[in-house]
Amino acid sequence: MQRALHVKTLTIAALALALFIPVSMIRDLVSERQARRNEAVQGIALGWGQRQVLTGPYLVVPYQRTWTEVTRETVDGAVKERRVDRSESLRLRIPPEQVHWSVDLASQEKSRGIYAARLYTARIKAEGRITLPAQLGDPDGQSRYRWDAPQFVVGISDPRGVRQVAALRLGDEDIEFTPGAGDSALAGGMHGMLVQRPAAAPRTLAFAVALELSGTESIAIAPLAHDTQVAVRSDWPHPSFQGVFLPLRSETTPQGFAAQWQISRYAAQGTERLAACAKTPCASLNAQTLEVSLIEPAGLYQQLDRASKYGFLFIGLSFIAVFLLELLRRLTLHPVQYALIGMALAIFFLLLTALSEHVAFGAAYALATLACVGIITAYAVRVLKSAALGLAFGGALAALYAVLYLLLRAEDHALLGGALLLFVLLAAGMLATRNTDWYELSRLGASRE
């Protein structure tokens, strides 16, 4: 008889382990749905504008260096001189002395099927000062330089998001921008051809750039100026500041956020990175950025994945509770009844995943909890042969789901809350059964078999 109880205990444990398989399959389903959501967002971004990275601005001055290469050789005792003209095309890249970025982000959502992408339209202004260099001298007495028209370059990672561009204001001139970066160091952007060319002395000119740019989820700026200041405002209340430069000041309210950056030449190293652009494309220009993302705290699929991780805990705790009630109340439950309760617990996470893609997560959670706790309570009343025990079991399960919801919403404290929950449940179980004679319960259970 004692052996029969041990066999049943092992059978229940095996059932609990077997039920981890559907929970794991639901976790795989969550990952698949998230991948499909990412594909949908990428498709929307292709038509609207992807994550944007602004680089610069800076000056590109193309020039050609020409020199004569002289070689001498002796033929039949006579020295002959041969002259060959050589030339190379080069680019001088110059960062601004100062630039102040002002970015105003207006967020919105667009959907493809049941999936939504978080988009923005950015009104961007950049004002500052830039120095047009003096003509190069002739240090070796042999080179000759021919200067081409300088180009004012602004890098834009996805130019398809450019909605409007105002003329470049440089000194007293208005210069229309031309599509394309105009510099092989950048994959995309726009540039303006300057009328002024390098003269005998350098000249410092004020500039102003204004454009409207659309993108998806995040925007970044790669600072190159000697002194860079950035101010970003948005109506989205959940920013995530990323990149290698964090804001000097930031303020977040339910109505949106505002942040400011200040980056010196020692941090940006714009001159050095521009000088290193001998290769094309020059990846080092975008190696250091400041970035802000419009995130959803505790995103949908992140919450679903976290919830499914607790499925093992729910099944284990429920089986332990039912088994204790069976022993303490001297009942006889069949393993199939355990399996049905476990399947009802597992299907909660499937219902939650399916409902949350169509309604708000809180409402989906409430509906899934009501359905699963309701059917388990009704079943427990009959199985435990007591309305009071069945309702108490359902109430405890509902409380457990309520605590899980709080853990899912507490993004930064989820691990701490989960650890405390496990400790409290273990302590409650130990205290509730501290006076229990388990050998006596085993003998009683075996006598009923």
C-alpha cells in the first residue's frame, strides 16, 4: 500500500514535468509572434523611414595635387633626366567649430495587420559656425594644388524619411541642398555646393540647417563638431537614452520628455575621425552616437515571455497544493484530474498571448485569468468535494495571478519581486506544515489505496 502512494507521487511529478512541454511550446510561440511583429515593423519602416542616424555636418573640400617626378639615369656616360607628371585627387574634411541641434519629435503609430510600429516625425534644426580653410601652401616647392568647390555635408542614414528640407543658410547665402551625401564616407545624406573656395586666409561662416525627417522608434546623432549641443523634445513619455553619450540633463513627465547633451571636442574627436576616413565607406563616423529610443516600458512580448516563465511555478505550486489537500482531507484523486488542472493552467498563457494582440494587455490578462481561474474553481469544487475548499483554492490561484501581474508591470523590480514571492510561498508552506506528521499521512493515504 505504501508502494502505491509512492507510485502515485512519482506519477504526479511526471505529469508536472510533462506539462512543462506545452508551456515551453507557448514560449516558443511568443518568440515566433515577436519575430513576426519585428518583420511587420521593418516593413512599415521601409515605407516611412527606419531608425535614423544624423552625421555631421561637416565640410568636404575636394582638391587635386599635381607634382612632377624627376628621375635621372646615366646612358653611355651621359646623364639623362626624365620627368613624369603625377597627380592625386584628395578630400579635406573639416568639422564645424560649433553646432547646436534642436530636435522636436512627434510620435505616432501605424499598423500592419495586428502589429503596430512606433513612428515619429522630427523637426530638426542645426545652427553653428564652420571655418572655410585657407589654400594649402607648397611646402616642398614642387606640388601644385587645384581646389574644387567645397561641399557642406549632412549624413542621413535613411534618406527615404526626408520630408522637407530648407535651403542651407551659410553666411549671407542661401544654398539649395542636393540629394546624396556628396562624400563617399557616408552611405546617404544631402549636400550643398558652396560658391566660396579656399582663399589666402581662412573664413568662419555661420550656418543654419532645417529639415523634417521621419523615422521609426529611435533617432541618433553622430557629433563631429568641436563643440556640440543637442536638445531633444518629444510627446512620448518613455524615452531610453542610449549610445556612448548620455544626456547632461533630462526630464520626463506623462506629457513627454526633454533632454540636453553637451559634447566637447575631446569626447567627440570629430577631427580625428574625419581624418581617418581614407576608406569608403567610413564606418568610424557613426561609431560614436547619442541616441534616444521611444520605447514601451515592459513591452508586450517581453511581458508575455516573462509570464510564461512563471508557468512552471504555477503548475508546480498547484499540484503541490492539490496533493496536500488530497492527503489532509483524505481524498482520492486520479492523475487525470491533476492533468486537467495542469492543462487549464497552461492554456492561460496561450489565451493571454492571443488576447493581448487584440486588446490592451491589462484587459487580456483579466479575461484570461477570469476564464482559467473560473473553470479551475468550478472543477476543484467537485474534485475536492467541498465548495469551501474549491473556492479557497480558486481564490488563492487568483491572488497568485494578481501578484504575477504586478511583477510583470514592475519592469525594474521584476527579479526582486519574483524572488520575494518564491520565498514567501516557501515560508508559508513550511510554516503551515511544520507540525504535520508526514509518515502518518503517508500511512493514511496508503490505507485508502
